[in-house]
Amino acid sequence: MCLAVPAKIVELNGMTATISIEGTLREVDVSLVDEPRLGDYVLIHAGFAIQKWDESDYQEWKEIQESVPHE
């Protein structure tokens, strides 16, 4: 099974970005997305940003996550 998670770009250095996943920072490669910018939401898989998301995509994902019971 593959899992990708949305994250926000908080720092850029060339084709490497620091992203925040609910406050946890990680470094990822952003060379697969067009024109990554600070503040962009991106979908992360295996250390790569694979797709840009807009604010509404991210908010919809958060609503779904909050509605699912967690153990």
C-alpha cells in the first residue's frame, strides 16, 4: 500500500524544501512539482512532493481526518 500525506512548504532551498506535516518538519525533494513556493501545500510520498494542493484540498482532507475515529 502507498501512502501520501499533505504538507505545507515552510522553507525552500533549490529543489529541497522543508515541509510541515501538522507541525513536524521534514526535508523533501520538490523537483517533481511545477514552481514550488513558500506556503504551497504539496502531497508527499517517499520523500518527494508529487503534487500541489490548494488550500481547499487541504481543508477538505483535514475535515475528513477529523471525522474518522482514531484509536
